[in-house]
Amino acid sequence: MTDPKREDLRVQQSKAILVGVLDPAQKANREHALDELAGLVKTAGVKVVGRMTQVRGRMIPATCLGKGKLDELKQMVDVCGADLVVFDNDLTPSQERNLEKETGRIIVDRSEVILDIFASRARTYESRLQVELAQLQYFRNRLRKRWSHLERIEGGVGTGRGPGEKQIETDRRLIDKRIAELKKRLAEVEKRRERTVSARREQLTVSIVGYTNAGKSTLMNALTGSEVYVADKLFATLDTRTRRWHIPHWGEVLLSDTVGFVRNLPHHLVASFRSTLEEARHADLLIHVVDAADSEAEAQIDTVNRVLEEIGVNSANSLIVLNKMDCVRDRGIVDVLRRRFEDSVSISAATGQGLDRLAEAVAARLANGYADVEIETGAGNGKLFAFLAERAEIKSREYIDSRVKLVCRMPRAIVERLNEEGTVVTLQNGSATHPGDALQHNGHTPAHLTGWQPPH
């Protein structure tokens, strides 16, 4: 149930006070501690009219803030005319209720802001299902807050439940039913996506990952010539898009753009978007885009790596790309990043600076996934020729009577598939691959290759 007050706030731009309870370790960065939250709130269409931070070893269980800071907050919302208070921390339902009672304003935590942004950005069927599931899981335990206008009614004898509490139970049952339905639909979507990703396993795939607003979609457009949506906003991209990228002097790969990450992403949201990130989980290489002009770049890299590991992606299989070099003002930040990530590539997706070096670096990293092989077959084996033309780079052909000897460069995954079908391919160094015996010498190609059928 949506709070009527919340609906009223959507009619005109709301004003918010930002609040953060910081760990003592964050004290040095206190001045900029709420900058990211301000960006999130702005993206959600809310105007920031004030900020407040408090450094504490632990939050107060009832109200998160200490009494003195709470009194200061109550004065600030009145002076600034704020409609709501947004906390950079995740709050419990009871903390939200207590704070709303104390301040007389709507209290929103970081997770709710992120969920609201995702809801406004969702465009595809899959992303809408994912966002709705995450929202329902988040709000399920906060229904009492939504029904605060229907207080519990005490009965004449003993206690009885009032209309609000009965409605909460009804809503909770409806939510549980809807959650089960959404999970079922998403499971079907995930199976389809897995089949799609599996069908591409014979072609090398590269996924672009990174912190939100790091320039991933701009890079996607620059490399592929596509026109995916780009905006200077957080979470401008929620859906994975895949395009073909031709790497000069190398060949074609599939390049995917993925949803951006951010610090303290709601757990339910990460779980819901697991299927969307399927491309990254199966990619041969990750291009980890970093906003080199951001003073928090190192922390953002660590955040992305943690989220990747949470969804089962090996973050070690990534190439760090320092983007927005045209916007860098503090060269010291870039120097630190380059020392930490010696193989990183510096670029500007907006101006095209360094894109040639990026292509070379990606080709070098992908080279480990390719093999040069020699295949001999009958000149009339059209099925094999068609298969190789689509999935391999044919470097040379030599015709000997009714036979053809091909030298190809192809993904090792295809070599493995050929082996599974009983085909023997001879490596250029004289070795050969056999089913169950990858590098055993063999000086000829067996006759059964003439009747070869493409792997299914």
C-alpha cells in the first residue's frame, strides 16, 4: 500500500535533508561523505536543501541518531522546509517509524532511494519484474509504516486487532503471492537467457562492467558505433545490451553493456538482477570501466569487485580501463591507480582517446582463448566450410587433389566442441587434439572427417 503522503510529493519536486551516521573510520572524509547520496537523490528528482552527519561507533537502536543530533534535525527540517529526510544508512522499520514520529516528515533510507530510481528506469519486461520483486521484498516488513493512519484499536475485553492490522495481514498475503509469481516468471526468463548465452559460447564475449555513471554506455557506443542510451545520470542503464565489436587485426567479438553498481546496493536488488548479469558471469573478459576523474575511484573499484563476487563472477578476469581522462584534474589519483593496476588502459570514451590501445589490450588478453589449428577435409564438405566461415578466421587454404587443408584461428571452445564430436584438429606446431587427449601427436586427419556434421 502506497502512503498517500508519498503520492502527493510526486506532484511537485520534494525537498530533502540528507543524513548520514558515519563510522569513525570515515571521519576524515566527512565533508564529502554524502556526495553520492546527493547524486542518488538528485537522480530520483528530489532537491537537496540540507545535510547532516554524525560520527558514531554504533547507531542508536531506536532512532539511529543521538538525542542532540535528533533535536538538531527537527529544527533543520522546519527551517529548510523539507518534505522528507533521506538517510545514507539502511534503517529498520522501527527506526523509520520512530524518526517519522519525531520529525513529522517522511523518512527514506538509501535502499528505498535506489529502488525508486530503478523503478523509474526499468523499461524491459525483465527489468520491470526484477525491480518489482526487489521492491516487494523490501517493503514487505514495512507495511505497518504504510498503514500508520489506521492505528490499532483496543477491544473492550482483552485486545483486538484494528482494521489497519487486519489490512496488513491481507496485504502481506497478497505480497507473498505476488513474490512467488514474480520468482516463477524470472526463473523462466533466466532459463531463456542462459540458453541464449550458452548458444554464444563458440564466440568470444566481452562484458563492460563498472560503477554507475563511469561511462560504460558511452564506451559501448564508441567501440561498436551503436546508439545505446547515454545520460549523465546514475543507473541510466538497467538492461544488458549486446552488440558486435570488430577489433582491428583481430576479429569480431560480442560486447555487452551491463547495469552499473553502487556502494551498498540493496541485497534483494542484486539477487533480482542476477539473470541480467548472466552475460558478465559467462564472459571471456570483463572490461572494468573506472571514472578516473572521481576521487573515490579506488573505493568504487573495490565495490564493483565485491558485487561481482557476490553474483559468482571472477573479478580477476578483468581489464581495468581508466575512463574520462579528459576530465581528470588531479593527476595524483590516476598515478595511484596506474601503480595499483599496472596493466590498466587510460582512455576517454567521449573523445576517443586511447581506444586503439584498448582494442590492442583486449586482443592480447583474448589471445589466450584462441588457437591456430590445421584441418584437412574433403573438398565437398560444405557443412564444415560453412561452420568454419561463421566461427573461425580461415588464414589459408591448400588444395591437394580432392582434399583441402585449412589453417584457421578459432576459439579454443570450438576446438573442444570439435573434439567432442570426434574430430581431430592438428595444431600448427605439429601437435594434435583428440577427445580426452588434448596434445597428443598425430600426423594425419582421420577419414571420418569427410562426413563431419556441425556440433549441435
